[in-house]
Amino acid sequence: MIEPSPPRTRRPRAPSLVRAPSVVLTLALLGCGDAVESGDADRTGAPGARAVPGAPGGPGAGGGPGAGSAELARDGDAAAGDPAAETATGFSLGDDTPNVVVMVVDTLRADHLGLYGYERDTSPFLDRLARELVVFDQAWSQAPWTLPATVSLFTSTYPPGHGVLSSLHKAGEAAETMPEWFQGLGFHTAALVHNTLAGSGAGLDQGYDEYWEKPPLRLMTDDDREAGLHTIDPALDFLAGYDGDAPFFLYVHTIEPHHPYNGSPDGQERFPEEDRLDHTFANDIVPDMRSLLGQRNKGVLEAAGQTKLDDLLARLDGITPTIEALYDGDVRRADQKVARIVTALRDRGGWNDTIFVFLSDHGEEFNEHGAWSHDQSVYEELVHVPFLIHIPGVTRAGARIGRPVELVDLLPTLAEALGAPSRQAWRGRSLMPLLQGTADLEAAATVFTTRMNMDKLGIVARGDKEIAMRRGRWKAIVHYDVQRTSLYDLAADPDEQLDVAAEHPQVAAGMRDAILAWWSAEQRTQPGILDTDGMDPAKYEAMLQMGYIDAAGTGGGGGAVRSNETDDRR
């Protein structure tokens, strides 16, 4: 068994000189041949734990895609089929069927957690929890913002395949989502969603028996507050009170540390940089800058706006340490919410009867490549996300897996763990061979991530569409509209600061050809998912609040109510 190398230590940002802007936006295909790495701790199957059907020797063991094989099998390698025609052959719920809880923390980049090497104390609970779970060290999101990433998570399809790429899009009713798949198996399904782009605004509120979604602040009613929709109380109450006969599937999607940032929770010592300037200004400056850049890109920015933009850009780098510290404070808030959910599971006596998954939809950037916030880059700070999993009787406490994985792999993994049928339309791979130690340690792995720029930052230098690929030490980015390819040597330059395409033209050209072939093969392979009539007043208000758009409909915030109403009492 290969011993894991320690995570690369990452220090919080200190005030720095202004960098030359270097923004990368769009679609990444990331391929690696890294080995599986695992700790040597025993399996976590405590006395009384359920034997998960996909566990070695359990019901359905070896029956799922990729089980016992040297390579991870991709479910979508076969032609897409009709979900209604794909029967649950050999599967039925039983007393040993575990509950499933999937918790997503929005906008959480992996390298701002202690378990991935961060020096600040942002995640004390998750750091401890990681010693009981399996940690994937190289997990990638399918997109650097919530809407396309979560549609990919819920359908196990890639953004160019499902086509949900714009805020004007959502998943249509024809899409079979993760909760609908669980519902079809006989699970009781429930969700608490604090970002509409992972719920009704994405067409992902279908398939739930119980559903709670936090509305935008300006649309929140007294009844909404009374129901605790701005807290995690509905999820905690569900876990405390559910007594149905069927196993349950619970999805929890919290909003911190998404902008606007609140900083460290009350009662905790604040990071020094958090209070170096007014929080309102710190929260307003990035969406204001993005709004003005959007206007400039469209050719509608007036002289006064250009003057303001120049001033904001000149000031941003100097105040980035405060912006990043406020983000880290919100990571602490997220960590507390994870602790409450896991504690509620333990309190009901269900931890050893539950598959628990923790991950994020995307990260956040702080001028590593000339931009702030997210949704406009495919660099590691936006697409490298945390991914932890607990499967009773299968996962080894404290194990770490270094081979690249992706969000679309979750559904096939859950299917094999349960011994349930997968779908031919799924494009991900089951990770059970990695978790069981039966996958080839040296087998190549390919992971994908996607971004369509949609008039965001960097449009002049890089165009609207970019496609990237990682293979071994190399990562290539095709700037499609401007017909240029960048190449990075991640072994020597893990922060992607030095483009070496000129020094290695054959590598760059070969990866460019592979990228374009992948894009062509994947594009709109699942036409039934996309609904282009995907914007309504509530979704517009939510995107305004979160800084994705301004009142004029351009990128940025201008005039939004920039506050994430939160309640940390529970």
C-alpha cells in the first residue's frame, strides 16, 4: 500500500505587489495517472454497523460497474438509455440498506482546509472527521460555479453534455436527478438548500418528499424565518424526527463561505486581517469591479465608470488579505454546520448505518490569476474541491486516495455501494474499486471541468470559451476563441504561474488535439436535460444578492443586498 504524501502546506495571503492580470475561464479536461494512496488504519466497520451491499463479501459485492477491475469503468461508455426502461434487477430495500447523507458546502476550495494543508485553523471539526473518513486528495468539480457543477453532480453528466451553462438555463423535468433516482429505489428523500442554483433555480428541486429552500433576503417572509430556512434547523429537525420505515436520502447544501462574507462566527477569535477595513466595502468592491468590467467588455462603460474601475483595480490587491480572511472566517462557519449535521447523525444512533459524503461544488480565487470570486477560471483554486466519504464496512478510517476523481463519480459510486442499478447515461466512474483497494494503482485517470465565460473577466485575452486538460504533470488550456493554448508543468509549478507552451510545443499540440476531440464528443450528448427557460424573479433576486449579476444584468453586483443572513445558534 502506498503511503500518502502530506498535503502541500498553504499559507494565508499576505499583502503583495500588484500582479499582472492573468484570468483563465472555462472548460477543463483534467487527466492524471496518479497512484492510489491510502493510510494503514483499520476499516471503520464498528460493532453493529450495517454491511453495505457493495462491501467485500456483502450482498451485491462486485456487481457494480468497475468492481474488481484494474481500471475504473465509466458508466456512460455505453449508449444513453431510458431511465424508465432500466429496471432495478436484483435490488430491493432491506433492513441492512443504509441511509445516505450528501452535504455540500458552497464555494469551499480544498486548500483552505487544514486537512488539505492550510495553516489557518479554519476547519477543526473537518480535520478531526477526516481521520474517520476516506479523503480524496485530488477531486475536481465539473465547473467553477454552482449551477452547472450541481447539475453534473445530480445527473452524473458533464456540462457540455447536459448544456446547463448559463444562468438562463436549468435542468428540465425530463432529467433524472439524484433524489429521483433514490426515490425510485424506495428511499424517503429530503433536502435543505441555501443556494437556489443548487435547487429550484437549477431545476433540481424535483424528486424530494420533503424540501426546504432558503429564499433571497428581499423575498424572505416571516413564515420563512419562523421555519428556520436561513439556518440548518430543518435538516437537524429531520434527522432528529425521521422515523419512517424506508431508509432516507438527505441532501444538505449550505451557502457559507460564498460571497458576501460574514467573517468568523461570534465567540471565536478573529483572524487579524478581518478587521483592517470596513466589511461592507470589502464585500462590495469585488462585485462592483466585476460589474464595471462586464460593462467595459460590452462596450457600454462610460468615462466615469472607467475611472472608478481603474481605482478599484488599483486598490483590490492591497485589500485581498482582508477579503481572504473574511472568507476563511466563513469557512469556520461552514465547519460548524458540518459538525452539527454529523453530531445529529450520531445522536440518532445512525452514523454506522449511514453513507456520509462531504464535498464542495467549486472554490474561490483571490487574485492568484488576476481575478477574485469564482465562475471565471479553471485554475486549481476554483476546481480542486474537498471530497470525503464514509461507507460503513467499506472505507478505512484515515485513508487518503491521491488518484484524481470528480463530482460525476458520486452517483455511480453510491449505486455500487448500495448494489443498486446505475444508468447508461451516467458519465462518471464508480470509485468503489479505489475504496476497496482493487483498482490498478498505476492506471491513468481523466477528470473534466467546464466553464463558459459568458462575458466575464478576461474576455479580450482569452475569449468566452476555454477548455483545459491535465495529464500527469501537464495541464493544457485551450483558449478557444483566440486560438491559443497554454501549458503548465504542475510538478514544477503547482500554482500555474508559468506558461511553458513555447518550450514544449509537441506536448501542447498533442493535448490541444485531445481537448478538442473530447469537447466534440461530449457536446450535448444528453439533450433531454437542458431547459433554456431557466430564469424567474426569485432566481434573478438570488443571483443579484450573491453578486453574479447587477441590476442591469451584467456580471457583478451593483446595488444588491449583499448579506448572507445566517444563524449560528444551532
